[in-house]
Amino acid sequence: MNCLLIEDEPLAMLRLSEYVRRVPFLHLAHAVDNGWDALTILKNEKIDLIFLDVEMDDVSGIQLLDALPARPPVILTTAFDHYALKAFDLKVSDYLLKPYTFDRFLQAVIRVQETGVGRSNDPKTYLFVKSEYRLVKILFDDILYIEGMRDYRRICLKNEKIMTLETFGQLEQQLPVTQFCRVHKSYLVALNKIESVERDRIMIQKSTIPVSLTYREMFYQLIGRSEKLG
């Protein structure tokens, strides 16, 4: 999901940008400190999710929302809880009260994602990848996991393995975010193929796949666990 951050507090913007970068299916498209720049971006580019500060010097977040007849999902961020009722009236996706934790941020993002925004809204059941000189059709349900091997990605299927030069980012854009999760810089797994998880180690058939610190929180949230086991 392409994200637009609208925040006029430098420290709050820094924290929010860091949180966005930690979530594999979010892409930080733009970060601006005023509503006018935001309006220009929304007019000219496709934005999937807005993080919007309520109180800004030029145009308030509420005024900006009122000026947008059609808009992508919005998550409000504010230090004041008295905007909650107005946020409900404006039908925003969530309301983050500063200072919010990464866990709370992640809950808001997953709520948006589960409503059908971004990759999870893709009705397809397959993708095509380039392997040598061929385009190979791969069913989502056949994928066990994808492993990075230097310049290549090895797509491990139920009955075969396919090598491709496509990046993890290119593959993730084609995969449903509710079914697949990056768990390590070198691994992406199919959640429904996981047999067990023990001490940050995923078992899929006879393969053991590590869960790294970078992706740990996201992974455990997606499988319905707020913290790791062991």
C-alpha cells in the first residue's frame, strides 16, 4: 500500500516513518508537513492509505478531510482524545492517540488491510514469474515459501522449485497480504503452510525457516499471536 504521511511535528514524523518502513506491505510514498502539499499529491498520484495529523498550522486534518469528497482510507494521529467523535463522523479507519506504540500502529494498519485495501483485494489466485526465458504461472496455493539466494529467489512449491530474478518486493506486490508474510530478509512464507513455530523457527514440511527481529512483530500479529513463544 502506498502511504502518504501528513504530520508537522518532526519527531512524530520520524517515528511514523520508521513504523511504516517496518511493515513489509506498506510503502512510504510521501511524507509532508502541510495539507496543501498533501492535496497536490492526492490529485496527481495513487495513494492507498493516509496517516493524518489532526492539528497543523495551515490546514487542520479535519479541514483536509472535509475538502476530500473521495479519499483512500485514513488513520488519524493526534495528541488529543476529544477528536474521536469527529473522527467517527468522518468515517476514518482508525484513530491513533499519541504517543502510540508500534503494536497499536500495527493493529490499525492490519484493520485497514483486512477491509480489502491493497494486495489483499486482488481476486487472482495465481501470479506469473519470469524464469530464464519463460513466464511461469504459479498458483498461490502451491507456494510453500520463497527463499532468497543472492541475486535469485527460489520459489518452493509443493512439487518443484522455480528460480527467478524477480525481487522480494516485486513478488510481494503480486501476493495476497493475508496469505503470505515476509519473516526474514531471505524468506517469505505461505501462512497456511506453516506446521509449527518454535523459538522463532517456522516448520514447513521438512524445512526450517528463521523469523528475524525485523519481521517478528508483524509475523506474530498476522498469525494471531501478540508475542513470540519460547
